Amino acid sequence: MNAPGTDKPAKRVLRPLEDFPHRTTENIRFGDLDANNHVNNAVFSTFFEAGRVTLFRDPTRKLMPDGLIWTLAQITIDYLGEMHWPGKVEVGIGLASLGRTSAVFEQALFFEGRCTATAKAINVLVDTATRRPVPITDGIRTNYRPWMLPKA
């Protein structure tokens, strides 16, 4: 996307891995490769999911109270580079903002020290019985404070 009134691409702000309050490492499997001998674009989404799940589902963090679940409503991925097997991918995630029933997370993948993709994931807090969105409580907001991203 171009900046308004210019032919130059809009400047993308890339965060370093250290900016992300939650980080995990995933192994790249041979089966993650495609015919171009690099990690398939669909697998990038799987790595982003692993980052979200390891943050949300750890019961000690109390980020997903009983009877509620975070459901992915939208994800936007910017692909910035290739990843190859064998190797490991570092996944960073942090909370960008909380709405009434939804949360916006910024994520990034790092391979061999360079950022290979960024994502914005919007998740909605849903009641598991009614399957309907529910308001984010003050308690959940408090529990998410340590996972907020620093201002860019």
C-alpha cells in the first residue's frame, strides 16, 4: 500500500523480538516446506497460532477464564522473507489493544535473527456455552497488562 499522495510504499515499523512480551520457539519440520523448498505460507499462520495459544492457554496467566475462549476473528499477515528447514522460528506476540469484546495482538516471526513475517490478529472473547461474544472483564484487563506491547 502506498502512502497517500506518493508512489513510495508506506513505511513499515518492524519491532525487534525483544519488544514482544511473550516469545516461543518452534521447530521447522521438513513437512512444512513447499515445492519452492521454503516454509509454505500457510505454515506461517500455524506458527502465529502457536504463539497465541501458548500465551492464552497457560492457566497460570488467567487470560482465558473458565467458560470463555478467545476465537480468531481476523488475521493479516505480511510476508517479509523465507524460512528453511532445518531450523527454528522464534514467535513474538504482544497485546496492542483491548476493546469491549475483542483484543488486537501484534505478532512477528524471526528466522536466523531476521523478521520473516508480521501479523495483526484480532481475537474475540466468546462464551463456550452460548458461542456469543462477551465483554472483557476488568480482571481480564488487569491480567493482560504484562503482555502489552511497548509503544512503537
